[in-house]
Amino acid sequence: MILKHFSLYIGVALFIVMTFSNQVSAFSNTPEKPQTASVSFGAEFASGSYGTDSTIRSVYMPLIVSWSPNDRFDVGIEVPFIYQNSSNVTTDVYRNRVSSTTAKRTARGGPGGNSGIYQLQQAGGVFTTQGSLSGNPYSNYSGLPDSDASGLGDIILRAGYILFLDNTSMPQVRTSLFVKTPTASVSDGLGTGEFDFGGGFDLSKWFGDLHLAGEVLYNYQGRVSGFGLNNYVSYSGTVGYQLTKNLQPMLLLKGATAPTTYSDDLLEARARVIWSLTDKTSLDMYGSRGIADSSPDYGGGISVIYSF
């Protein structure tokens, strides 16, 4: 079953990459509009008990394609493959453009199950599961089997625009929008079957080799009866340092207000490193540790980013 779903995912991924490459080639004849593009592929893992007696483990493998037709505007698409050891967990995520050092994924909702409701959250180029509460009144819900599940996740479309560039008097200010499409299987517990959308602002400022960044997003979740989904605010703060020309370590704090009526607020700490292997290729690596009970106990991942 996993191989079947993964083969489908690879097919979709190759189609997107081929289509995107053709679009970039078509635009390459207009030098008056400098453009960049990037392709990212990663493998991410998270584990936590979330206040229950069982451990939930999840693997998230996103293919992300981004394109910037100029210095201010960017668009992108994210196609994820998901595996989780319990169908009580649902996974949908949103991520900023790959090139942003504040790129992150924010939580969405999911159906109930024998262990309660869980959320999956992703940030900083990598992934972490989030949110649960054992007091779920729908804990006897039996619409989903209590077994592992895998398949195509919810495809994410996003766009961003830089309102103000980083200069001596103010930080870079970027606004962003996203739409989560309901492509993940509801019967397998991989999605809610509803559209989600949202938007917000992120700030970024360099002080020599020191980099400070932060982001606030408002997330609207499509309503599903019995899921207890809330609209919520997610946020993050980042402190990074350009240690060498090719290496930038950073520390992040990421949190959110409760995304469901059955979870508490979320908060976790992350250590992240962006390592530029060449002018076009870089590695994005992280490890995380949950602070709030509704956040994952730990997580980690790695992604490869190719820019052209």
C-alpha cells in the first residue's frame, strides 16, 4: 500500500517539475524581469504522545517548487507524501517560499479517532506533529481504522509579496497568502476534505552577520462536523548568524493558539542549520523539542534545495 501511494506521489512530483521547468525556460527570454526558481525535496520525522498513552510517529516528504518572477513576488506549490503510524493523525501543512529563512509550515485540523484529535505542524523547512487532548468527546468515533496510513497529502498553493526591502531604516516586510486544497484522503485520516486558507506578515532584518526574523499568520480552517477545528494564529521568532559564507545556524521558537477545541496552545524550540553546498544547492536541517504538552516530544529532518 505504501509503495502504491509513493509511486503516485513520485508521478505527480515529476509532472510538476517538468511543467515548471518548461515555464521557466519560456520566461528566460525576458531578461528585463530577473527571475529565480527552486526545487526542494525533504524527509521529516516527528514523534510525540500528546498527553495520551500511545506514541504517534509521522513522516512527511514534501516536494516544493517555487518561482520568483522578480525581486518582490514569489509563488509556489507543495506536494507532500505522508506516512503516519496511526490514522488518528491528519496532516496538512503550509510553507513559505523555500528561500526564506523564516519558512515554516503551520498546523491544520484533522478527524477524531480512538486517541483523540491531533494536529500536524511544520516549520523552518522541516516538520513536527502537533496537538492533542485525551478529553476528546468524540474519542469513541470509529470512522477510521486505528492503523498506519500513507498517501498523497493536501497540496498547498502559496504566494508572497515583499512590501518593503531591508534597508538601514527598516526591516524587510513580506506579506503572504496560502490555500490548502483537499487532495489528501479523508478515509485514511490524511486530511479533512476541506479547503483551508490564510495569510500574514513576516519581518526580516540583518545586522551585519546577525539575522533576526519573525512571522505571524492567521489560519482559517474549513469546518467539519465533530472535528472541533478552530481558526488560530501561528507565530515564530528566529535568531540566526552567518557563521561562514556557506553556513548559517539559527534558533527558533514556534507557537500557535489552540487549533482545535481539544488541544492547548502549541510551543516548541528548534535548532536549524542552512548549509550551502554550492552556489545552487543547499541543505536545510533541523531538530526540534516540544515545550507545550500539545507539541511533539521531538522531531527532525533534512531537505535538499536546488536553485536555478
